[in-house]
Amino acid sequence: MPITDILERNCQLYGDDTCLVEINPDIQETRRVTWKEYELIEPTQMSNYRREITWNVFNEKANRFANLLTSRGIKKGDKVAILLMNCLEWLPIYFGILKTGALAVPLNFRYTSDEIEYCVKLAEADVLIFGPAFIGRVEEIADEISKNRLLFFVGDNAPSFAEDYYGLTANCSSQFQQIEITDEDDAAIYFSSGTTGFPKAILHSHMSLMHACRVEQAHHGQTKDDIFLCIPPLYHTGAKMHWFGSFLVGGKAILLTGTKPEYILDVVSKEKCTIVWLLVPWAQDILDAIDRGDINLDDYELSQWRLMHIGAQPVPPSLIARWKEKFPHHEYDTNYGLSESIGPGCVHLGVENIHKVGAIGKAGYGWEVKIVDEKRNTVARGEVGELAVKGPGVMTCYFNDPAATAEVLQDGWLYTGDMAQEDEDGFIFLVDRKKDVVISGGENIYPVQIEDFLRAHNAVKDVAVIGLPDKRLGEVTAAIIEIKDGYTCTEEEINSFCHELPRYKRPHKIIFADIPRNPTGKIEKPKLRKIYCSENLVAAQNRA
């Protein structure tokens, strides 16, 4: 069934229950309150800080937008691009699009005006709906993109080149005549991270979206009583598809617009959140704040918090060991996935397998996995190869890019570009991205293994290992290391710490600098290579 049917069912069963809460700590009252005081605050005193809607209101907003779109000629198969920061309007807009049979096309909020224009055109979007944070970027391209598409603005005082979403939808009916939609119909276009150039457009069906709901709920056992804290950007499959598990059972979700440790713990405490999905940097920040004494856990009510899970990147075992020291009652889980596999869960660790932290797990609910060599033959257990996945959540194709599709899709298998190996118990460990492997003197070196080792150093906050060009060896490894606040560290200390590594894995060069990450927490290694590979080449030329 199409995913829009779940929304209709939630309205029938839980219509008056709160389903979404938006919290923006940056505009809350200046006086901080404890979680006990928070219970006594009247909702009207928090209107600028906290907004919420019920399932009925969610559906009404979706219906109003669906009616607006159809009144402007948008029909099944058309595309509607969404360029919004996380907000209470985001998900009703998304479902309003789906109700019409059109495709939702979420856009990365970090896109430049050029990237926005590129993605809107690549996806053949008929509509762009955007918020206040993007007025300047959209204005730069408005003349070009408004020639054959609609522009709607979500906010106060719509700019002259766009129409007012609030004013228009207020005059639309809150009822909508459902369009016939099948599992095989196209539902959404998501974009790849674009770490190797402009992003690819990833086409998914309604079957994919429904499978994401079932996978997430099967893995984390959400019930109606669970409250999910959603912090990552909703344009990304990771955030939305984790929320889908709550959506499937009619549970409440909190949209937090802020990542400071005190914000996260405040909201978990005051909103009684039971499930929190974190990125590695946010979990690291929480632990560091506790260690520095900036946060006292006794100031928060956290007993209801049952599950912390992490995804989007390899998880250092040392981080989870520290987490369990601070939060011993938490269940922990990790999920692996790609936008091409409708986000998290095609490989899944499982809360019962915390003894295997460091692994991404085994095939997720409804998924198959294998590890293959360069000829795409399955390798022996323990050997390194490329991870491939197969299941109902695999993308239909890269939209308008048959050549790129053919490179990664074959007989229903999605070849991920991630290098992995399977241990004696059948658990899969990520070794590295295929393109990130460093070949030094003919030896394959996998940066993730070195990064995990270095993160165990008590002064290291974050680390990225890349290959630098070398005349003799082809490449040598460089470790870019970000030091924790309040700590100092020298190159000699790092080199001494690395003596436990085999000689060929020890970083050839140590660089102390900040580590850039994208909104989903992934290290932006192409950016680091652009900086440091160029510097290394210049230095080599100077030496010559």
C-alpha cells in the first residue's frame, strides 16, 4: 500500500494525539528551567520555543497543500522540490505532495544557488517550495528557474518572486480526494551526498518508502508510547526513515533544531523522549561535555530514555564503550544504509549484539547482503570485498542517468562502493569506501581502521585519514586530527601512540586541523584531499 495510507489510518486511530513537536532552543526564554519546572509552564508561554500538531492537523495541512498543487495543474508523476530547514511544516508538505501522486524531491539545505538550480533541473521539478533561510540563494536563480515552474514560500512576507504558501493553503479545503497510487508508482527523488561532484538523483517507489517503515519498526520495536527525538535534517533519508518507524505505529516525534549537548539532554528530559538517533560527533560532544563538567546528568530526567542508536558513518567502538559508562541502562544499536537503499537498515547490528560494536551487523529485515570481488564474485569469509545489498528498498534508478545506474545496479543487487569483510560469526565490518582505500607501495591500507585506532587517544576528538601522493610509494597516509577542547597534543605523542599499529599502517604525516563533516555527519574527505594533496604536491615540487 502507499505510505499515505498510514497517515489516514493514524488519523482514524489517534487523530487528536500529538504527533509532531518542533523545538527551537535558540529562541526559547532566556531563563533556563529544570525539567520539574518545565512541567508547570503553560503552553502559551512557550509559543516561540515549542510548536506542536496532532495527527488530524498533520493530515489537514497535507490535504490543503495537495489541493493547492492540484489546483495549479500538478498531477501524478510531476515533481515538487522541498528546500526547508527542519520545521513543523516539512512533513505535512512532503505528504501533501505524495497524496497527489507527485514525487517529493527534498534538497540539501547546504546547497549553493548553483546546486539548487542543478538539482531542480535534473529532477525536472515542476515546483520549488522554500523557506526564509533560502531567499537569497533562490533569488539568484529565480529568473532562470521560475520560467516553467512554480515557486512557493513558507514564511512571513513572501519575496516578490514567490507565492505565499500560508495564504494560499489557508484558502484550500482540508479534505482531499485520494489519488490512486500503487506500490510500484514513483514516490520520491533523493540526492546523493555529491562528494565527488554534483549529486545524483535517486528515484524511489512507494514500495521503498513502505519498506523503510517496516524495517525501522522491526529493528527498534517502536510502540505508540515511544517518543522519538529527530535532530538530523529531514531532507536526508536517514532522519526521515528512522522517523518512519514511529510514523508506522502512530508515535510522537520531536523535531529539535539544534545539536548542542545541553539542548539534546534538555529535550530528552522535558519531552520524555525514549529513542534518540545521534551522529558520531553529537554523541562525542555529549560525552566530552560530561567529562568537562559542563553537564551534570543529575539535572535531567533520563530514566525513560531506552535506546540510543547511531548511523551514517562507521562508529568507533571506543565511543560506545564511553557511552555505556555514562548511560549503562541504554540499549545501543547501529544501522548501515545509503540513500540508494532508502536510508538506514539494509545492514543492522541489533541491540542484542552490543558485544560486536564496530560491526555494522548482518542483513537487515527483508534484505540480502553479499561481499564480492572486482568481478562481482562472492569472496570467502574474512576476505575484503565490495558490499552489495538487495531488497524492496533498493532504488529504481539514478533518474535520467542510465550509465550511472548500470554501474551500481545489476540483477536487483546494489553495489555500494563500500569495502567490507565478514567475520567468523557472520557479522559485517566496514573496511572503507572503495574510493578511499590508500594503496602505498602496493599495500592496501584502509583508513577507517587507522581512524578507529586514533580515536581511542584521549585527546583526539575526531580524525580523518587520507592518502597523499608520493613519488616512491604512490601514496602515503596522512592523519588529520582534531583535538578536544582543553587538550593539547603533539606529533610525537601521536607517533608514539601509533607504535601499536603495524608499521605500514602508521600515518606518514600528522596534521592538526578541524575535520569537516556534511549535515549527515560524514567526513568530507574530498575537501581534505583538495587541501592537503595540493599542499603535498607543492612541497614535493619545492624539494625537487
